[in-house]
Amino acid sequence: MRTVNYEPLTPLLFLERSYRVFENKVAIIGDTFSKTYKEFRQDCYSLAYSLKNVGVGSGDRIAYLSKNSYELLLAHYGVAMLGAILVTLNVRQDEQSINYILKHSGTKILFIEEEFLKESYFANVEKVVILNKINSTHWPQNIESYDCFFKTCKVKSLSWQKNIQDEISTIAINYTTGTTGNPKGVEICHRSVYLNAFCECIQGKLNSQSKFLHVLPMFHCNAWSYAWAVTAIGASHVFLKTTNAKAIVASIINQKITHFCAAPTVLINLMQDPSFQELRNYQGLNIITAGASPCPRIIKTYEDMGVNIIHVFGMTETHGPHLICERQKDWDFASEDELAEIKIRQGVPGIHSVFAKVVDKNMQEVPWDGNTLGEIVMRGNNIMKGYYKDPVATEQSFRNGWFHSGDLAVIHPDGYIEIKGREKDIIISGGENVSIAEVENMLYSHPDIAIASVITIQDEKWGERPHAVIKLKNGAPDLKEDDIINFCREHLAHYKCPAKVTFWDNFPMSNDKVQRELLKQEVEDYYAQK
Amino acid sequence: MRTVNYEPLTPLLFLERSYRVFENKVAIIGDTFSKTYKEFRQDCYSLAYSLKNVGVGSGDRIAYLSKNSYELLLAHYGVAMLGAILVTLNVRQDEQSINYILKHSGTKILFIEEEFLKESYFANVEKVVILNKINSTHWPQNIESYDCFFKTCKVKSLSWQKNIQDEISTIAINYTTGTTGNPKGVEICHRSVYLNAFCECIQGKLNSQSKFLHVLPMFHCNAWSYAWAVTAIGASHVFLKTTNAKAIVASIINQKITHFCAAPTVLINLMQDPSFQELRNYQGLNIITAGASPCPRIIKTYEDMGVNIIHVFGMTETHGPHLICERQKDWDFASEDELAEIKIRQGVPGIHSVFAKVVDKNMQEVPWDGNTLGEIVMRGNNIMKGYYKDPVATEQSFRNGWFHSGDLAVIHPDGYIEIKGREKDIIISGGENVSIAEVENMLYSHPDIAIASVITIQDEKWGERPHAVIKLKNGAPDLKEDDIINFCREHLAHYKCPAKVTFWDNFPMSNDKVQRELLKQEVEDYYAQK
């Protein structure tokens, strides 16, 4: 297959190219260490060599349960070099889900930070490697410390090419944190992530002088493919041990960070921290945000600070961004209010993804009226190969030749797609569709609200109505239910406004998102007990 | 082949994406017209529709003999939409070569500007379409004007996807203007140009606000792939009817041009024109240069004006850039003289091309010493499919699994490749290799020399020695042979310096390059007659 004029597309080529061109340039900046591209590549080779030493080969699944770290980044290359498959696990997932994934994926070796290790994991893997030193002595025998496991590979060049003959072979399985049912394993191939990375270099405006801070956990779609894109362009990966707001701000300033990715919730936390003000005179920061619709207030706050917000949309199944809210020249003439509305749209297909539309039940595109709801469907080289060992779910999600997102959206007259929520995130009130996201966005635009979530309550007359659950900011005035409802009535059609407002302190969170179903349960229990 | 998660890579996707995202943005700026992306795409569809109407189908060869024009750009899309193959012809080629190419390629339709048409072409094609109105009445019958040929396609979307099922299918054949033997047809596939265009968006730092001036003829590797790259990013193509220095400068200023491609000779012509000084306060211009080694003086002159020079290297067989003189951070600390030396190097592999080395006769990489000569060999997705209908030449150039460039080069300790010339461009003097390019570069660094070419003379003692043939600038002081030789001796090892200097007025040129072999003949004749 590999010939003088055909090279399977794989992100491993990026590592070789950046090594070739930027051998002595800093590739990695950690809290207490740094690595050149030469050292980074050598470490990737050493990981591959160490894995091979214990019998790992093509197609084997290797799992990591770890916060962001250099070791986790290495896995994105070292595992792939053997034609093996990386399974990054969400550190916030529960023991049962982790065991399900280890078993379902057939993981051979689990690399893990000791703080996340449970005795039950041993039964589902051949070997456990602790990413730091082992503190406890009570673990079973099939355990090793990373230091012992990791053998330095002496060869200058490892012929990984022979292990990747086909660009469609799987490089990673990313398990979705499904709110219903078991997690599904999203299989992604070398070709997809290669093209994603190329697109991200362009859309993220990366260059070889960029410094990318790993805020977004790599267990979210391999940092939305940036685990590879940053290497592609020869930029520097920057790691933090702790990722609280203060540490992020300090790193931005001290390391002259140019890029990071983060979900809107992380951006909210950051901007509510006093240290955020230190960024006021900072130049050249680009933040790629996705994972939920950012409310206009977030975008405006950051842009007022001089930050360039790149708003994209993707899913685990599209392996990172499929849509981008691409800036148009005529936006230069839009008012601030108009811009705030426009910039929260998920946007248009990316350079590499090309095809996305909003369709009705019969796969007919809905009118571009900014009003008619439909489902977003997508196609392209970035779409997953399928759900691992789940042909039925794969077939279902690929029906009619398109990947079905399950996300409900409208399409505006300018062709920009705006998500209104998942199918279950729509409240049907008096026959009208009310988007929970739209109401939440409006609540977030209130200057005194820190967290807002909208749940559904049953209503005899209207069927369903919105119920706002909110948390006020520290030091906010003592607002009442009516204040909130009146605020909404000023900006939304009345049928979209909350019928009820509850002030709440402890929101159940997962992956920095409010777990709305859980919150609904807790709020209902609270009222039942009252 | 095409599925929900597999889309053959083709630059036609770029057109669809930019239409989807930038429908009403200006795609094309001509002298007297402009087109939005919607109109541009529609015109591409209309060309495809018109070609289909006359029976053009998958695999057919369609030739264009034309200076740069909007119609020629359309051909890069409209022809490809049918799965047909574009053959762009060099307007400076002689009648015999054109006939050879038309015959060898089996061209079905020839699109041509009337000024280039010869009666003999009719015998080799089914149909001739004149790109402007037909002035002469003496042509044979199988001729049509473009206006009559071009039918507007009414459909909003043309299902070109069915015609391109395989990304490895041929999109273009570019004939080399070989100095020896017949031209060879370089076959390039959809996948190659897709990846090239992606890489060029990154390396050329294009964005959707960029304005690309078509200075480089599109018959040179489809404008080194920029015919597609500019569309990929949603930037604007800008066309000029005349491409003299004055017109180029005026267009840069009036249209706010951000990018163009040009060979060093074009850059020399431009900088010697009085209008060049008007660019003194111009900001944001990027020039991609290749096609010959630019001498340090060219790069410095442009950079002193605030122009960003992007120096790349490629061949017809690599379809545009394979190497780029990628800027390193530590160059910030280099002296002007050091930089001048560094920036003329062809550099390192591009993000998408990855593999290039300099090898000896046994395919062993030469030491990275900046001194040992070897041949540049390359591999990657941008390498041609092969020479059309010439399996012997293809096999020869692909021997040992690498494409053999025939270019001699050294590799510096920092890994940067520097071309010293073709095999025939090396003078062996007293057993030492003298690079003609190196001596020519030194001559060009003399402030009074307008054109310099170095030919070989036989020498009883040394075997061969360099002979400089030069033209002084208008208004230059009356320099003598010794002045030139002494200048060279100050900067070059003595054995590299010209043994003889001849002042010459009319240099034979082709594609803006001095035709050294022809010049050698003329100079020898001159001395023989004396």
C-alpha cells in the first residue's frame, strides 16, 4: 500500500515531520521539565518499545485513566506506533462504567493514576501500570510502576510504518458518557485525526510559535484532536498539574500561552475568579470553545478582554469540531447585540468536514428560517468508523447515509446552524417548542446569575412549562422569583419564560456540565419533602 | 466507496464548502468584473454542463492554452467535475511541442486564446474553443467561440460526486518543459492536490480575507496548487490582464493583495521597475517564491520593503512545494549576512510532504555537513502518479522507492537542504565541485549586475572552469572583467571564481529563466566568429 506517492495519512507523520524540522525546539513544557521535539519523539518511541516488550501488538487496546499529563500525550503516539488502539478514560466516570469499558474494549493494559485505581479493575485487564510511583502495597501482583515499565528505546528511528498500512485502521476508541444506557465506544481512524489536525491548524490559526495549554482533558476526543494538531504545526504543548483558575491564568501569563480549548463552564469558572482580571492586558490568546452552547455573556466578557473566541461544535462521534462559527466580514458592521446573538451559533461545516444539514423526519432539509427545528446530520472523513462491537447502534446512527447527531437545531437564513438542544431538551408548551438552551442562555445573560439550568414541569393547561433553577453570584443583590421571570419576559416570548424559579446551591455536575436529569430529580425530591 | 465516514479527497469539496460558508463573498476579482462564491461555483457547474453536452466524460483530456484568466481557473473545477483531466499548456512552448502534447495526451477539446492558435493543432483534437471572440475567419470548421460553447447550467447542485469515486483518480496532467527529449506528462491525482492545498493554506498563512493575485501562470503546476488552495480557505482570486511590473504593483495597492507566487526572475524584474518603490509603505504582502534559487539580494530587497518572502521548492513531479525554508526562532538572532545565506536554502519537508533526503549513488544519505553533494529524493502523497503513458520513465524516476529529482544538493548541519544545481549544473574544476547556482548567486549579489549566468569553459589545467556571462544594470559604472573577478574572489573560494567574464546584451530566456545551454552556444559562436 505504501509507495513513493502514497503514504497512509496518520498523525504519526506529524511527529516525524516536526522532529525533522524542529528537532531542538521545545515541544513540551511541564511544571518542572521541558522536552525538545527530539526528546519527545524519542520518548514516544520508548513507550512503543516498552509496550512491544510486554507483547502489545497491532489492534490491542491500551487504556489510560489519567488527568492531562505528558505521559498521556505520549500514549497518543507510542500506542499508535504499534498499530494498537488508545482508549482514554474519563477520570470522573464511576467504577462500574470504567469496568464496563475495560471489559467491552478488551483492554490489555491499563495505565492509571493511583488515586483513580479500584481493586475491581484488575479483573478486567492483563496488567496495570501506575503512572506515578506506587504508594499502596495492597494491590494485586499484575501491577507495575511507570518508571519500571518505561524502557528507553535506543534506536534512532523505529519503523512504525509497517504497523500502519491502512489509514482507515483504528487509532482510538473514545467512550461516550451516555446519560442513558452503557457508554458506547466511538472508533476513530488514523485518516480522520490526520485531517482533523490539519483543519485545526487552519481554523485555530496555530503556527510553530504557538503555545497550547492542555486545559481540556485529553479524554475528551483526544483534546478535540489537538493532542495531534499541536504537534503537526510544531508548536509547544504546555501542561499544568493543577487546572484551577488561578493556575491557568498564571500559566497563560508566565508561559505566554496562545491557545487553549475549554467548555463554556470552564470559561465561566475562569471569568468568575478574581485572577481573571490579570489577563486584562494580555495579547494574543485564542480560546477554542465547544461542548455546550456558550451564552452571549461569556463570549462578550472574553472578547472585551481581547481574547479571540473560536466557537466550534462537535461530538465524540465527529471526533472534535465539525462546525465552526466562521467569522464573516460583514459582521464588522453588526451591533454588539447582533454579534452576541450570531456568535453563539454553532455555525457552518469546517474545511475538512464539508457536509452538515438540519433535516426533518423524512431527511428533508428544513427551511433556512432560523425557526424550524430539525435534527443535525453530518457526513465526512471525520465521522467515526462506528460504535465498537455495536453494529446495531452504528447502523441506526448512520441511517440514510448520514450520521444522526440527535441534536435539534434551526438553520438561519445565512446558513448558520444553531443548536436548540437534544431531543429531550425541548419543552413543548401549548404546542410550541421551547428550547431549554435558549432559556438558559437568556438566564446566563443576567449579570447576577452564576449558574442556570432549566428543567421541565408538568402543567395542566400547557402540558409542559420551563422551570428555572439558578444560583446567584456571590455578592449579588437579593433577587426574587419575580425579578427573574420579569427579566426573561423582557427578552423572550412569554410562553418561553420560566413558570417557576428555584434558587439552588449545589448543582450536580459532570464534565463541567450541569447534570440536568439529576438536578430535576433533586429539585423534585426537595419539593416533595417540603 | 463514498460513505457517511469516507469522502474521497478532492479539491471540489473546497468549492462546495466555500460556497456553503461564503456564498455572497467575493471569490473572483477581474479587471472589469467580480464574482461571488455562488456565481463562481455556478460558472464551474456551467462549464461542466457545457463539456458534458459535447460528450466529455470521465478520463477525457481537456487542454487549455491560455494566459491566466477566470476561464482557466473555472477549468480547474469544471473539468474535474466530470472526472475528466485538465491539461494546461505553457503559452511559451513552440508549435511542435504543443502538437506533441496534444497528440500524446489524446486531448479531446482544446481551449485556446486565438493569438496562440496554429492551424496544425486542429489535426490533433476533436474541437477547438476560442476563449475570446473569434477574429479570424480562416480557421477550419471544428471551432467554436467560448460564448457559444458555454451554456449556463440551471441546476442548483450538480452531482459531480458520482464522477469521482476514487481520490487517486487523475485530475491533471502537467507537461514538463524538458530541455532534452519530449515533454513528459506528469499525472496528478485529486488526493494530492487536496492535501497540497491544505498545506499551502497553512504554510502560506492564507485566511478567508486573503487576496491572491494570479501572477504565476496556472500552467505551472496549476499555480503550484494555489488554483485550489485559495478556494479552500474562501479567499479571493485576483486576475490581471497584463502582468508587467507596473500593473502588478498597481493591483497590489488597489486590490490590497496579500499573496502572490512568482519565480525569482519575476521578482527581479519587479524590483528593477521604478513602480516597485510605490510598495515602500505597503503592509501585509506575502510572496511565495520557487522555481529557481533566489539570490540573497532578492530576498533582502523585498524583506527591507516589509514583504514576507516564503521560499519553497518543488517540481512538476511533486506538484508544487515539497520543501519550505521554514523560519526558525533562533534566526531572530542571526546577522543579516547569516540570514541571507540561510534563506536561500530550499529547506525542509512541508507538513504534508514529510519525506525528503539527499543521497549518494547508493541511496545512502550524505552527511549533514553543508558540503557533500548528493541527489534530492522525495516521497509522499504529493508525488505524481507517474509519467502519462511512460512506464519506463516512471519506473526509472521511482527507483528504490523514492522519486529522484535529478537535483544536486547539500544538506546543512541544521537539516536544511540547499540545491546546488542539476547534475549538468555542476562544474568540476581540478576535481572540486563548483555549483553554478552558487557562483550565479554571488554575481547577483553585486549591486550593478542585472542578469548573470555561468557557463562552463574547458581548461587544459583544471578540466573545467566557470565563465560568467553578465548584463550590467542601466546606469551602472563601466565595470571590467577584473572588477567582477575580484568581487567574486572576495566572497568565494578562488577555484569557484569565473576564469572569464563576458558582457552580454540579449540573453535567451524561457519561462523567465536564462536558457543556459542556448546562451553557451551563442557565446561560443560569438568567440568563434571573432
